[in-house]
Amino acid sequence: MTGTGDGRTAPAGDVIGYRRDEGAHPPYLYPDYVGTRRRAPDRPLVVVPHTLSEITGPLYGHSSIGELDHDLTRQHAGEPLGQRIIVHGRVLDGDGRPVPDALIEVWQANAAGRYAHEVDDHPAPLDPNFSGAGRCLTGSDGRFEFITIKPGAYPWKNHPNAWRPAHIHLSIFGRAFVTRLVTQMYFPGDPLFDQDPIFNSVRDPRARARLVSTFDPERTVPEWALAYRFDIVLRGRDATPMEA
Ligand SMILES: [Fe+2]
């Protein structure tokens, strides 16, 4: 393994990879988040060297983006219930440069806090006009935008009376299949932050703050939608915390 002095590592003869900054990202095991007790690795990780096949192999999803895939409010015959919002931002690398052509996929609960998914059977209503999934590519300036509704909080049984703060899940694929990152975006001022072990598994409060979007009055649309900004920084001291 060869250190490059800037956080990158590479076994001799292989393509350079990036080391995970444990200060900015949640640990594999965070006992208050009960699910990590079952899935956290209990043996040292085995580093599988990247080779050219990972970098040059087929891409997933980039070529099949529909015109309205970024608009979660227009996927059905009617409009979903809830507060319509615009979620936008930029994907940036560790030096603040925009990252074009990143595939961003989002998934979220509906306004009542219910996922349109078979394992979510808690007693909140489904919305026939809301599937809760969308995707788009970043432009040449790294920008992305979604139109959706603000998700509701939902109970999840991690601990007594556990509720997740309102959040949107995001997956970011780069120009290779092995470059996927996953994170969650939250909303400012949520009263549920303090009791949420997923949010608090990011131990550095400055890193945790980077998971919270900012209300963006400039991008609100009168009589139509509120707006939130969420920039995604892939690495470096301002990196957005990413799930293991
Ligand atoms: Fe969720």
C-alpha cells in the first residue's frame, strides 16, 4: 500500500483509491444505532485493490435518465400531498471543483412519513401519487435539482419512541461502478436531531452540520414551492459524511 500524502492510497501497480476519513464519517459500529451491532464487520477489512476493470467497466443508470425523473411530484396522475419543495445543490470534489455527470438518486418517505415499500407497514397513509424515488445527473457545473415534497418523520423502533428526523436519502455514482457514495440530507431546525442515533453517529458536530440543508429563500418560487440547498462534497476537510 502506497501513501500519496493527500489521503490517497494505492497498492503498487494498481489504480489509486481513497482512504475513508473516520473523523468525518460515521463508524461501522455505533451501538446506539442498533442495526450497526448486527452488520458492523468484526474482523479487519480486506482491501480489494482497484484495477482498470472497475474504472472502465459499464456504468449504471447514467444513460437512462428520463426528462421528469428529477420531479417526484409528477410521476402519477395527480400531485402528491405535502409541502412542495425544491432541493438543489452542487457536487464538489475536495478542492471545491464541480463534479459533472454524477448520477444522483434519491429516495424518501411521503409527507406522512411512510415509505412506499413492503417492509414499511407502520400506520400512516400511503399516497397513491407519490413513489418517493427520483434521479438526475449533475450538469457541467456540478449542479443538481429535485422537485419533491417534504418528507415526514417516521417511527423506527430502534429504541423506545424512536422517530427519524425528516430526511432524504441520496446515492451518488461517479463515472465508475465502484464510486458510489450514500448519505442523508436533513432539514434545518428539526426537533428530532438530539434523539436520532443515525444523525449522531457522525461524531464531529461540524461534520454533522454538513448533513443539514439550508433554507434557500432565493430559490423559493412564489405561490408554488419552498427551497433547500444541499451541497455534496466528496472528500477533504469539508466532506459530506457518507454511510459505511
Ligand atoms: Fe429513511
